[in-house]
Amino acid sequence: MTRFLSLIFFAAPFAVALFRARQASDLRMLWMAVAASLTTMAVIAAARAVGRRGTAAIVALVLATLTAIATGALQGTTIGVGLILVAIAFGISLGIAAALYVR
């Protein structure tokens, strides 16, 4: 059951990004979701290899948020409240997914 919930939280940023892409033909959020998800997968793999599963969620949250902000900024988005809030939402969702997955 926890793996299924993990999958739901992992897919949430993609659902939001695809909705945005269909509404405004804007793929920036999709690239932010891809970059943050790849970062989260790397954190999960490293946590499982090292054996530090307890810190995986916090590290995934922070790194996914920072990666999403960097990806958005590199695509020309102005670093403002909107970008930061979207990145935090992606980071929280992916952090929860990481916490549920490594349990």
C-alpha cells in the first residue's frame, strides 16, 4: 500500500505539469517535474545503497526543490514567488514519495 501511495505522490508533479502544458502550451513545469523527479530517484538510490533511509525524505525534498528552481531559472522563468511555490510543492510531493518508498 505504501508503494502505491508513493507512486501517487511521485506522479502528482507530472499531472500538474501536464495540465499546465495543455492549458498554456508551456512545457517549463514539465521540465521542472522531470528534473526534480530524477533528483529524487538519485537520492532514493543513494539512500538505499548507503543504508541511510531515514534522511532520504528530507534530502529529497530539499534537493528536488532546489533542482526545480534551478531548472525553471535556466529556462528563463523569473525567480519569484510563483516559481518558488511550484518548486516547493514539487519538492514536498516528491519528498513524501521518497519517504513512503524507502520505508
